[in-house]
Amino acid sequence: MPHTVSIVGAGRVGRTLGKRLRESGWRLGAVVTRSLSTARAAVRAIGAGEPHSALNCQSMESDLILLTLTENALPEVAEKLAALGRDECRGKIVLHTSGVLDRTVLAPLAKQGASTGSLHPMQTFGGRAMPSLDGVVFGIEGDAKARRMAHRLARELGGVSVRIDGTRKPAYHAAAALVSGHALGLVEAAAAILMDIGFTRRGAVRALLHLMRQMLDNEERLGPQAAWTGPIARGDYEAVAKHIAALRDYPREFSESYAALAVLSGRVLSKEPSATLKQLESVLNTSTGGQK
């Protein structure tokens, strides 16, 4: 079984995966970034590996090559690695970590005989600390050999692998973005409103995070419908109208987001979605003109 890994694009994701794999007993080969200084910093963070500032033949010497790059960079890197590796590609496994793209972006390497696929950790990598990957879901896809390796990696990293149809990866990633990316925007918008009415930023964030933690705990313990609270869940559409009116004092995106989320919640959480959406339609048709 493969036991040596090279990492191309050792940013937050690459450093975290590299370090956790090293801790699991993997040997690190080439660690490639755009400059030698960042490559050396990545090697220090991982605790092993050979730093390189550009793709070279050594990038293909490991049994497994992890491409922890942005979506835009993957096509060019795949082309360059295929040209560099040629015969060296045969028998190798190449996985990328994009949440949107599937293995087809690695077609140049597959044509040279490499097994290709993707391994996407459903995990945020913000800040300097490297997160634990225990319990993290990894979306995987690829040819049979690449999938087996992706499943093994997820297991050794302490996570759980879920096989995804490659053509559905954009929907899979959109689901993750709704929670991890857009929910953060909701918190910041709500914090701005609370600060506008007199909260300190610290007090606003503390109050909102407490609400979110409570909501998530209820979701886990009780299920979505039992955990759902607020005016729409109670059928208090007069309160919804007052919310919309109050949000006219803020940039248009505030009321538009509220309205869109009200409809979304009514559709996926209500026991009688048709009736709920009909009620919401009459309330939300109120004009939002004159906003900032």
C-alpha cells in the first residue's frame, strides 16, 4: 500500500493534511509552493518533507500526490505534472481537494496512467491553528483505485468518507457553503443590527453565538421541526411584517436575505409548507423601495 505522499500547494489545507498524515505514519516527499520560503514554512508546520518552489520530477516520486490548490490553479498544475511525470505517472495516485471540481480536471494525469480522484474535507480551515480532523466528513470520488485511497486517508485522518457522484459536487459544495460561509455572513449582519441599537460588538457576537449553539444543539437532539422556533414557526406573520419594516433602515441585502431565508425555512421546516409559503407571500410582497 502507498505510504509516501507529496503535497502541491501547501497552504492551510495542505499543511493540515500533511501534518495529520505524518502523525498517522506517512512519509512526506516533496512539498511544493510558489516560493522556497513558503515551502520551507510549510515543511516546518508539517514537520517533514522536502521544500520546493516549483513543480519538478520529484513532485511525482511519491506514491500519492495531493493537490491542495484553488480550483483555478488545478488545470494548469495537472498539465504540468503530466508533462513532467510522463512514464512516472503510471501507478501513481493523484487526489485533489477541491469541493467543486471532480477528477476530470486531472484528465492529463489519467491519460499518462495515474489513478485520479478527489478528497474534500467538509471542514473550515480559517485561522492559524490546524484543526483536528476527527469526525470530519470527506467527500470522495474518482476511479476505483483513487476512491480506495481516498477512503483510507479519510479513515486514517479520523474522519468518515462519503462517496459522491462527481457531477453533483457543485451541489455538495453549495450545501457546505450555505452553512460554513453564508451563515457567517448572517452572524455579521445580525451583529451589525444589534450594534446599531446599542450593543457592543462583543456583546452582540456573544448573544448570537449563544443562540446559534442552542439552535444547533436542539437540531441534533430534537430534529429540525421540533427545534424550529421564531415567528414563522408560531404563525406570527405580523411579527414578520414588522421585521421587514425594521430592516428597511439597513442596506437592501438585509431585508432581501431575511425574506429569502423566511421562504426557505417555510419550505424545508414547516409541517404545512404550502400554507406557510402562501402566508409569507402576502407579507413579503410589501415593497422594499427606498432602502440604502
